[in-house]
Amino acid sequence: MTQRSSSFLVLTLFLWSSTAVVAGSHRLAPAPERVGVLRKFEKTGGRTSFDGLTSRVVVKFREGTPRQVVEAVLLKRATGSPVSVAIEEVALDVSPTFDRPAGVLKAEEAALERTGFVDLADLSLYLDVRTPSSDHAERLARRLETFDEIEVAYVQAAPLPPDAYAHSVEPSASELAGITPDFTGTQYYLETAPGGFGFKAIRDVPGGNGEGIRVLDVQYSWNINHEDLPFDDERRPFVYERGVDPFPSDQGSHGTACLGMLLGVENGLGIEGMCPGIELGLVNPVDSNSEYKLAAAIDRSSTLLDRGDILQIEQQARGINSEIAALPSEWEPAVFDAIQRAVAKGIVVIEPAGNGGVKGNKLKGANLDSPELGGAFDRKKRDSGAIIVGGGVPLDATKAPTSNYGSRLDVQGYGLYVTTLGYGDLYGAGDPLRSYTARFSGTSSATPCVTGVAAIVQAVLKAAGLEPFDSRLMRSVLAGTGTPDGSIKTQRVGPRPNAVAAAAGILDPELPLLTDIKFAAKKKRLTVDGVYFKGLSSPEADRAVIVINGTPVETAWTTGFGGPYDTTTRLTATGADIADLLPPGEIVFVTVRNGAGAESPRRVFIRK
């Protein structure tokens, strides 16, 4: 991360939001180079979870710290330094948090910041300090956070057990003696929207199987030899880091259930996958020494993927109390910074929102906007660029009981009663290689639903010879073309993606696609987000304009929101006349028209 003062950042953001130059009938709105992903951490108090603490402390020096200072701590040569003294008093060993050499990390950071106009963390400033016990670790983390040289220090938590919403049953010998039945009739997530995600309907479209797209799954508990997975001597994962399964009693069901949703073989038995043509990679964040190193696994995984490929992180972070017991994995600072860098590379990152905690005697989702979380999931303070997935009820797209919720959630998947591989409650109990479930649930089942649609979108783009989307553009398109969230406003989990609508909207780069509309009443400013809006790089006569009920309005093209083919992804219109065109409570129709005449499908908008 390049070093900037907070006052400079505030001034930059102020200038960005207020600068406008009048030119002809439209307003150009040039802005300072966009800082990009917001990244703000407060001191953690030395811990980030209320249980499951390990004996390892994750430490990050402040941005701009000379490399020799970090090296001195690593080599135990920083005699006299308060940080070094505190570490050496209890440390069994000190090592870099991230596997790649510091020079490689720094060079990559500089290149990404230069080409992507983003402000990234210096991953080489992270260290892991192993201590004799979790008590030693907690005391050390709290002490380290008193030093100005340290940005953050926290105790690494152990991985959370898999969601316990699908339960194994006693095996049946007679059941396993026959041929596995066909369960595709209960895979409702394959069906057409609004009930499903549209996978069957798009199968015959070029790219409709997900071919040519790489998806890397970061988790554990896989049985890649399951009868309904495609792996054999001819087809193998493009990477397979088995590591250590921290939950062997799961019998490989959790990871296998996720893989089945994506890759189930179309063979007339068992289930079918959403995107069976993808190439799949598997990376376990628990290494061969049984150390849970999720941030390093994410960073390592990002080196195996290309722009437009997908990184699925099927992990949760431990929360702060029993009611907020599980959070998105990016709650941990090192994980956030690793995700942020993967997003800057153009990789689409997808992670579950987490499955709340317990209130009274009931499992209940947590509010990610809770003040107790200190704004960690407030997009205005902290946005990694990842797509965060909530769990929805299949029938009506309302929030599933256990799913976390809040403004940071982008989209939802099925959070209840998913038919897939593993567990054995539907068929094959006792045989992990032939087991099936009809009760895979939580944000664990929701996340592959979104990964499947994202893979189809990228494959459809690739088959048409078009550029792939990055993570931010993907989340905008998935949300903007999806089935609306059926939840009450205070328990938002996001729209349900629709593969058919998303594919239809992205196949013609000459046709604008509108994905979101917002109106700020105090500023009298209408903001329209979408894809393929012609902006400042196009001749003025060709630039996109906002159209309200058939009337073009004075439009500003904001820099810093670049899209494919030198387009922009954000337009704004400001002024009293805009407010007059948007009377409160009335239905209006909004479109975006490129100068050449191509106009987006219209969207209904109702000003509150």
C-alpha cells in the first residue's frame, strides 16, 4: 500500500465527489485517480474471535515500514526494538505470513497499483509469531497493538466446523447393492428463474456448461473419487493441495457437497452439476503441519488463476460472541488483504456471508451492519471487491434462518435443502463415495450457486470472444440481473442470480446494461451503474446518457469506473430538474442510451 495521510484521502474523496466541468449539453466529471478498494482497520484488542484461538499471532507492521525492520525481527537481530523485545520474550518461532518472497510480493503490488489505480496492502509486512499457548498469544497480540509501529495484531483462530445441517444416517446394505437412483428431479436450483438459477435453460448456449473457465475451491473435506464426480485418469483437478482435513468425522462430505453442485456428472444417476465444463482446482488452507493458513492459501491460489477465473473461498471466520459466531472470512485482516489483491488481478472472488450464531436456543443469522463489528462490512470503509453470498429460502428468496445478512451482501444462493453429494441422508449412508443428501444448507450451499452462475457468465463471454468480467463488475451484473431479494429490508441477503438474464445482458457490447439505480435526495443526484456505457474515452456524440421516462437528461461520466472496451460503469445526473423527474412514490422508467442510439432494457425505479 502506498503511504497516504488520512487528510489527503479525505481531500481526494471530496474533490472526486464534487468536481464537474461543463461541456456542451452534457457534464464531464473528471476525478482524481480512484484510490480503488477501501481498506481501513482499527486495533483489534489482540483478538478477533471469542473461541477457537490458536497459539499463533498474526502481526502486520504499518505501511511504509522499511523492509530491514521486518527482516531484523525475522532474524532476531532487532535488539532494543520494543516490538522485537515483546516478540522474543514468548516466540517459539517467527515466519512470514505469506509464502511468496517479499521481493515478489512488493513487485506485484507496485505493478497492480500502477495499472489498476488501486491501493493495496504490502503483504510482506505480515508475520506469524508462534507462541507456547493461546494465552501467550493473546497477551502478545494485545501488547503488540500498543506500539505505533504495528498496524494490527490478532490471534489466529482455528477453522470452524462444517455446517451441521445435513446429517448422516445408518447405512443400508440393500440400498447400496443397487444402481444409484436419479435425484435430478429435486435439484430445483437448476431450474428456470425465479425459482432456480437458470442452468438447464442456458445449457445449449455457447459457454453454457462453463467450459474454459477455471474455478479454484479453497476448503477441505473432499472425496474426489465419488461416483458422481468426473475425476479419473483422464480428468484431474488442475491443482490438488490435499493438506490435512481438520474435520475427518465429516467423512469428506462438506467439500464433496460443494463440488457436486458444480461438477455432478450427467450420467443418468445421482445429480447433475451447474457448470460441469469448468476446470477445477482444490487448495486446502490447513497445511501438512495442521496449521490453518487461509490468507496464504488465498494468495497462493491467486497465482494459479488468470484474469476472469474464479476463486471460491468456502470458509467462515470465527466471530466475536455466541450471537455473532461466524463471519465472512475477510473479517480477518490478512485474509481481507489477500482477497483484495486477488481482486486487483482480475480474479472473481466469491465467499459465504457466514451462518450467524445462537440466540436463546435457536440458530440465527447475524447482522453484518451491527455496531459491534466496527464497520468491518461497511462498503464506505472497507470493500475487498469480493462477492459475498447470503443464504435464501428456495421458495421465495427470503433470508434463510441461519444466514448472516446486511448491506454488504451482494447476492444469495439456496440456503436450505440442497440436493447434492455427501452425508448420506438421501442415499448411500455409510459409503462416502456413493452418498447423497437433500439437506445441504447454510451459506455453504448458497455459495456454489453463485459460483456456478459466475462461471457460466465468464464462459459465455469467452465463447463470444468478449472480455471477462472482474469481481466488481461480476457482482454488479449478477445482482442487477437477478431475481429480487424477498427478504424484509432489515434482513437483506441480496438478489438471486439468473444465469439466463445475465448472459442475455452481456452478449452485445454495443447495448448498455443497467444494473443499479440510486437517488440521493439531499444531493439531488441520480447514480446509474451498469455495463457497456460509453464514457470519456468515446467521442462526445457517442457517449451514454441517462434517460428518464423517455427524456434524456444532462449526464456526467465519472472517471475511475472503467469497464470493458474503454467503457464506464457509472453515470450520474444532478440537479433540481432530476428531482422533478423522479417524484417520490411514483413509478418511473430509467434507461441508458449510447450516442449511437442503442438503449438498455428499461428498469423500473421508485424514489422513496
